[in-house]
Amino acid sequence: MSTESTEVVGEKFRIWLRPDGLVELVWAPHVPSGLQDAIATIEAMTELTGGRPAPLLVHTTDAGPQDRAARMEFIRRHEVVSAVALVVGNPLSRMMATFFINVSRPKSPTALFEDEASAVAWLQGHLV
Amino acid sequence: MTTTPAPHEPDAVPDLTRRLEEVVAVIQELAALRFGARATVTAASDIVDAVAAGVNALGEELAASYDEIEQRVADRTAELAVATQELRRRALHDDLTGLANRTAFWDRLAHRLDVGDGPRTRCAVLFLDLDDFKTVNDTLGHRAGDQLLVDVARRITSQLRAGDLAARVGGDEFVVLLDDVATADAALTVAHRISEALRAPHELGGHRYTAASSIGVAVGPDGLDTPDAIVAAADAAMYDAKRRGSDACVVYDRERHGQASTVDVVPVR
């Protein structure tokens, strides 16, 4: 994992802190992710925000499937985010995002968006 | 992840069929509670991948729910076992002293008389009643009375061997099964030992109290081959001991005490 002050690149993801205070996450294309990836992502986000909850923008369109352990870890560590916007773009990402919201039931405000602009606008209302 | 032909390509329909068949196979596996089954999710991220990933995710949730239910069942079963054990303990023990209760004593005595090997192995029952126990309750209070009963139970038990059994069967009434005694005199010796142990002063809420007792002794199975008969005999001998004065131990004698066949036991309060 390489680190800069505002960006962390992991084995399966890239995450960075934007000037507007949002954190943006992109998963490596078509790679399944599990618990260790979730832990690494949360650690990276904590490193970027200093542990303060921040709005998180996640690009899921090209992401691979994510297993239950990973989903549960994101829910368990909900304190690192103030809100999560899941940007989807194909049937798979739409299904995974819907499943996460409706079945896994995250504790932080979480919403699905078809376009990035709407997601950013919504997240800006969750800046802490 | 694997790749899949684009919808317009010639292999698209057979490939779609193959992928859906795989998803169906995974659903069948999950229906058979084989939760490890997973459908392939391709890089196409198309609607079949959405179905496959959805089935996989549902399979994971199903497995988690199943594990949770199994854990709950295991937890409840363990709790039930503890509760059952406690109920059994309460059903067979006297709450105050922790000694066996009447039910447990009668069961054990019946078993002892059933498996007895004729006159070569005898057992004895001691019936013990505290003298003037009511005075303790009336003058020192029920708490002191309870403390005395607990003390008495402990001292009786301290005089017994591993195979013997003591029980509290009434307010201040105790019975003891001596599992293996050679003669009535041997049983009487144990009775005297218990009587002496009880005479040592008891500390009851700042008061010293010396407890006296009357003990009847009956040896079986000679003519006393049921629990009721042998306990009734010991009870009759105990009443004889009471008549003789404080702190007496008397062995049952049919000629003197008559045919003892039943015994009335005052329920433990």
C-alpha cells in the first residue's frame, strides 16, 4: 500500500480525500473483495480523515462482487462515515448496491445513485 | 472473473443458457442447504451477473441465518440443560440444608433394599428428631432455627461414610441410611456418634446453643424390607427414645415397639 497525504492506493482500491471534504473510493475493476479488503479500505479512510466521520463516494460500476464478511465489516465500522453514496452503472453494481442497502442495512445514511453529480450533491449535505 | 460474449455475438445465446443453468444449479445446492455453492460472476456485469451475484449474496445470508439459528438452538439447549439440572436438584434436595429430601431418600432406600443380598449385607435407618427445636424458633427466631438445621445437617453428614445418605424429611426431622452395617450395635454406635456431634455448642446469632436429639435405629432388611416399613420402625424407636428423655438413641425392637408399617412425615416448611 502506498500512501500520500490525501490518497491511499491499496491492492484492490484507490481512495482519496477531495478538497471539498468528500472521500472518494474506486475499486479495482471486476475483482471480488472480502473482509481484508474492507478492513484495508476502512484503515485507509481513517488515515485520510484522521478518524472523523466523512461523506464517502463509492464508484461501484466496475467493482467485482463483495462478500458478506466485507459488507458486515463496513456496517460494523459505520463510525468512519457520515454518509455513503453508491454510484452504480450496470446490473451487477445496481444489484450489489441494492442488496447492501436493503439486506445488509447499513447504520449510516446510504443511497444509490445513477450519476456522480447527484451523489456528490447529496453527500455535501452530510459534511460534518 | 471470466469474460462473456457480447449479446450480438453468435455464441451469446448458448453462453447465456450455460450461465443461467449454472445459476440454477447453485440455487438447487442452496436449497439442499449446501451453502458453499457460488455462481460465477463475469466481468460483463450484465443482468445474468446481477442474478448470479444476487443468488450468491442470498446464499451467504442464508448460511449466516442458518448458523445463527443453530447457535441459538445450542444456547437454548445449554440453558435448558442447566435449568433441568437445577430443577432436578431442587426436586431431590432440601432447599435449606442441601441434604437429600424425602423423595430422594425413599428412592435410594428402595433401591438399597431391592439390591440387598439377604442377611449378609444389612443396612440401617436412623430417624433423628431434635429435642426442643421449637424453643429455638420461639426464643432465638426462625433465622436461628434455620441456622441450627443447617448446622445439624453438616454435623450429621460429617459422621457418615461415602455410601451413606442423610436427608431432611420434616421441620426438625432427619433420616440417615447407613448403607452397610454388620449389626444393630454398629448402627447404634453411629447414632451415638451423631448425637454426640450435635451436642457440641452451636453458635446461633451470638448465642451458644446445645442441641439434644432423639434417634431411633432400625436395621433391615430382616422383616423390614420396604422403605415405609424400615423408616416407620426407626420412627417408632425414635418416639421411644423421646419418652426416655433427652439425647437417647434406641434400636427398634418388634416385641417392644410393635409392627411398624407406616410413617407420617411432616412436610419440610
